Amino acid sequence: MATIEKGKAFIANEAIDYAEGGIVSKEFIHTEGGSVTLFSFDKGQQLSEHSAPFDAVLQIIDGRMEISVSGTPHILAAGQTFIIPANAPHAVNAVEPFKMIITMIKDNISQKVKFDNK
């Protein structure tokens, strides 16, 4: 697994490994104003429906995933980018192992992500 160092080039896809039966995350940047996080999901892993009070930009860098946004499913593949609108309920399903970078810029730093645990 490659290391991430500020001021040095790296290949995001090599900066995180897959974990059998799991989800792995690695933050590049985390400040009060937002975050950039790399994720890897093994096939079959999911995130339950949740929402965030700010837009989130997904960049798929390996594999394929399904995201349901406001009840509409979307299949995304490596090389594609998708913007989840603020406050839109969304859920993630790994139809195969995939990696993504998620960038969140907060409009109001006091707002929190809300998960709906059904």
C-alpha cells in the first residue's frame, strides 16, 4: 500500500487495499471546512441510507458500485464522477469490489452527517 504525503505525488488507487468482507477508509484531508477520503469496499458491502447537509463528490477509481440517491439507483464505474446533492438520502452497495474518493465541502461547519438506522 502506497503512503500519502502532502507535497508528493501518489496514485490513489495504490494508497488503499481491499479488505476481505470489509470497508476500508483513509482520509487524505480533514478540516472543519471539509474532507477528502479514499474508500475501498469489498463485493457485497453496503452503507445504509443516510444524508448529509452538503454536496458530496464521488470519484470512482476502481471497480463498479451502485448508489441509490433519493430512491433512484445509479451504477458507477471506474473513471466516473457523481455529485450527491445536499440532503439527498443515499445508500451504497458494492456490486463488485470498488474504490472511490469522496470529497465533502461543508457550507456550515456546525452541520453533521445524519444516518438513518432502519
